[in-house]
Amino acid sequence: MSLSFNFKRPPSLPDGTHQARISRIAEVQRKAYQSEELEDQMEFNFRVDTESDEPMVYRRYYRPSLSDKSRLIKDLKILLGAKAVDGAKASDAAMSELITSCLNMDCLIVTETNEKGYSNITAVMPILKSAFAKEKPKSGKTVAVDPLSLEPESMRRAREEADDVDDINF
């Protein structure tokens, strides 16, 4: 008897920032990059509510490394704060509890479409209190605002000028 699954990747999101919720955290085994060996990784599922009835789920995989250079630690520090993450690194139980505290957390994800046409999560950020409208619109739903639109005018101009520079000589 053989089992077959009709797994379809969700359609691509437009490139940019989207509100999401961490709906699942699991330990999985995946093939290592350019290898046939399996390695343990952590899978975070981000549920994005869309205008259609079905929410879309996007995945981001992390190696379970406690190094400050690992993507897992960097994203946890952004979501939960550096003090909480550095304090939890002392024991596996504290780190496990910290990671599970992310479950059902609302956040912002930044997506980019790759050459195959699929959306990839490039960054995860917490939702700022100022990123929500103070009043609910007529639809009754709270509307998320792009965090870059909250950027002060002077910072926006400096960032745009830095983008225009081709080479920087030291």
C-alpha cells in the first residue's frame, strides 16, 4: 500500500510586509543543504490571513543552534528581546519554554518571490503597537500599517541617499 499526498505550495504573496501568526512550531528532519544526510531542524509555520476564506501557511526552517550568529537566535531576539533570549540560553528547558512562548504570536513577515515564483520569508519582526490604527475601520478589522511608512522623514531620506551610493571608499 502506498500513500500519496497532494501537497500544493500556497500561492505567492506579493513581495513586502505581511501580518502573520506563528501557528505551529515543530522539530523535523530535512535533508542538509547539498547533501543526502538528514539533519534536525525547527519548522515555524506562519499563518497569513488573506481575503479568501482559506488562510495561507508559510514555513521557515531553522537549525537548532544557540550561537549568536544563528538565524534562530537572531529572529528570537527580534521577536522576544535580547535579554529574554540571552537569559534562556543557560538551559535547554528555558530555551524550549522560550521557543514555545512564540506559538500563536502575531508578527510581521517580510517576503520575497524567488526565481521559481515561490514566496520566501526573509525577515520576521514583532508587531509594533504604533503599527495598528487607533480606530477600527468600518469593516471592523484592525489594519496593519507598513512599518517603513512610520519612519521619520529624515531617516527615510538618509536611507534613500545611501541606496543611491554605488561604491563606498574607506
